[in-house]
Amino acid sequence: MKTAIYPGSFDPCTNGHLDIIKRASTMFDKLIVVVLINPLKSYSFSISERRALLEKATTGMKNIEIDSYDGLLADYFTQRSDVDVIVKGLRATSDFEYEFQMAHTNKDLNSRAETVFIPASATTTFISSSMVKQVAMFGGDLSKYVPSVIHKEISTRLKAEFEEKKRLAALKQDL
């Protein structure tokens, strides 16, 4: 049985992520989607919220497991002895440069940690969590960019976050 992990921050989960999840799930017997914490990023959703959104978005997919981890991906790979490979999605050349470096780092930290790259589909290559946040914060329609089952939750949260940021910026200006 071949098991892969697909790690990411998924803040929020997009149709691009879901595309990679669906495609990778056909290549492996089991796919573990791992929500990670990157201390260099600020998040709109907590790790438990991101995990719950992914669980909703992948409902009905038989060989998918959602997990979360706070630490090095290579350490997660070591702890899960049933894992064979890391799956990473690539949208553009800039993704490749970063992910190539990370693949070598993971391999250096854990000799078993092989990485497989899956290119984004043409219809999702431009979708990123950052882009989704910008569109949502300015009231744009996210329906083409995020899974429909979590669309409302993502839109509501991101709009509220933007309104709070605007309110705080106005307060700061008044000082």
C-alpha cells in the first residue's frame, strides 16, 4: 500500500488545493493531507478551523485522511512510518524553485523523504490562498476559487477580517 502526504497551510483551502488532492488520491492508496503551521505566516483561520474546512471539502473521498502537525515536515514523515512520499503542487516556476529547495531539505533531514511534484491544472494555476483572501476582503465572488461546501464560511470570515483591519486602520489614523 502506497501512502502519500500532501502538506500545506491551507489558509484557506482553495479549488487548486482540492484539484491536487483529487488527482493525488488517484495515484496513491492513501493520501494524508497535513495542515502545517508556518511561524513566518499570519493566518486567517486557526489550525483546527483549517483542518475542519478540509474535512468538509473532502467529504466522500474514500482514501483521504486529514491531519495537522506543528513542526518540521521531515519529522512528521519520520513519525508516520507508513508514509512513502510527499506530494507538492506546483503553479509556476517560482513555486518550483521554493519547493525544489524544500524537497532537498526534507531529503537531507530524512533520507526516506522523496517528493513528487504535480503541476496545477490549467484552470487552477493562478489560484492561491493569498489571492482568495484579497478577492474576499474586497467583497469579490469566491465561488470559482474555493470548494462550494466551504465557500460561505471562508467568505464570511475573510470579509469580517477585512472590516476589522479597516476599523483598526481608521482608529490608528485618528490618533
